[in-house]
Amino acid sequence: MVAARTLTVTAHWDEQARQWWAHNDEIPLTTEAETFDALVERVLAIAPEIMELNGVAAPGEAMTIEVTAVRSHEVSLPAA
């Protein structure tokens, strides 16, 4: 049995827009949603069709989609 290929989709928090956005250049996929859970649902809903249209996976091939999150915040230290 051949192990399923894993594709990593990276999710980022956009503080200004107050929403998550995700991308993967291999599929290629870019999408957004208001919550991380909604973003994961969106990715899982659209990724199979995008992979098929772009010849990323063969029909019937099993793929693992890993959604990783990056959320950065700037903090200020108190003055000495």
C-alpha cells in the first residue's frame, strides 16, 4: 500500500482584515474565511477540484491536506 501524499496549506491571520487566509503554491490554492475552522472547511471543500483541474493528483488518488496556522502579534516591552 502506498502512503497518501501530504500537501501543506499554510493559513495566516490578517489582523487588519480580521480574517484568515490560506495558500499553497503546488495546488495552487488561495482562499479566505472569518474563522480558522471555516477556513479549514473551505480548503477541504475546494482543494480536490483545484488539484484535479491542475493535474496535481490522479483520479482516485488519496491525498492528505495539512492546514498549518501562522498568527503573529507585535508586542511592546515596558520602558526601563
